[in-house]
Amino acid sequence: GADLEIDLGGQQWIVLSYSLALASLYLVAGALGDRLGRRKMFILGTVGFAAASALGGVAPNAAVLLLARVLQGAAGALLTTGSLSLLRSTFGEASGRAIGVWTAGTGAVSLAGPPLGGALVEWASWRWIFFLNVPLAVGAVYFAWLGRGAATRGEQTTSRLDVVGAALVAVAFGFITYGLVQAGEQGFAAVGWAFGLGAAALGGFLVREFRAREPLLPLALFRNRDFTLVNVATLFVYSALAGSTFYLVLFLQSVVQYTPFEAGLLLLPSTVV
């Protein structure tokens, strides 16, 4: 914020532009992985994420940084949807252990991330938070390529991509997310048009999925109560985490006058729990 003269609203968009692209393309990315190959889409997403990170690291102004974050979100959709499904298709019956290792690694990184980010901001530069992704992405691509000869099951389907459904769901989530973000600053009435467009697109998507021969999202999944409840719970958990951590870190630095590293350390207790 200080380096590029970005106000609070701009700082929100630096964080949320990534979420906007990710939310808009999540279902589309999963469908692309099913149809074009999960390993291929995972590698493409990882390379794209590294390139977008490098652009964010050299960003001369807020506009370029915002663009980099949007591109990160688009690539991140391919990366994240491909990672877990690729583990399942590659390891088969041993996928339980593989997912356990994957989860443990995620937990370890979640613990190390905030203090490391605070240290980089305080003693190096915020730009290194982006540059750090590049060697990690190179390693991820190397290992994904190394495992290409592994016996995979169901890594790619021959069904066609529902292009209309993909466009509708991207527009729906994009406008709804945009409306939720801007409503805090402008009021819900001012962004009612975004909710209207998002709701119309979402309605069109549901009608399309009911009628499609090969739907992007089989709506019959939601007849399973456990599946539905887990998704609702996940929505609440990540909404709470995203909102609280963003403002907590800003509050600790701007009001309590803690350093970035100290603010990062204070996120550890919630992560440990």
C-alpha cells in the first residue's frame, strides 16, 4: 500500500481480485481437467501461476499488480482443482496415504506462510512474496512431469465440455463476488445490477445443467446430504477465515503498530488450532 500508494479499497482488491477469478473459473477448470487431462491442466496452471507471480513481483503500479492477481486466480483454478484429483487418479487404492501427505504439507505451509510473509515484507520486500512462487512452481512442474508414466485411472474423459454452462457459471460467480466486494464500500443498492446479472446467469446455469446431456456440474450430487452440508460448511469456514485474517493483519500493523513479522506470528495460534 505504501510503496504503490494503494488505499484500503485498493488493498482489498489486491487480495480479492485473485478470489474473483478463482471463484469464477473453479468449476470450468475442473471440467477442463476431466476432459483435457488433469496432469496437463495442472502443469499448465502451475506454469501460468508462476508467470503471473513474476508479473506481480515486477509490477510498477497498482493496475499491473491487479492484473497479475487476476491471472494468478485464473491459473490457480487449474492448479488447485487438478492437484487433488490428480493424486486420486495417480495413486488409486493408495490415494488415502498420498492425500494424507498432501494434507500434512498443506498444514505445514499454512503454519510457515504468515511469519515468512511478514519476514519478507519487513526485511526484504513484498515483491519477494511473488518471486518465491517461481522456484516452487518449477519444482511442482518437474515432479508432475516425472510422474507422467505412473498408471493412472480416469485421468481424462471423452465427454464434451459444456461451453454454455461454463460461460454462465463464470458470469454468475464473477458478478455475485464483485457485488459482495463492492457492496461494503458503495452499498447494496449501488451494485444491485451486479447481483441481478449474477442471479440471472446462475438461474440460466441451473436450467442448462438440468437439460444438458453432459452437465458441467451434475446437480444430482446435491441429493447427498453429506456432500451438501460439507460444501455449505466449507463456504462459511473460508468466508470467515478470509475476512478475519485480512483485517486482523491490517489492524495489528496500522493500529497496534506491530511489525509485519509480529503480525504474521500472531496468526499462528488460529492455524495451530
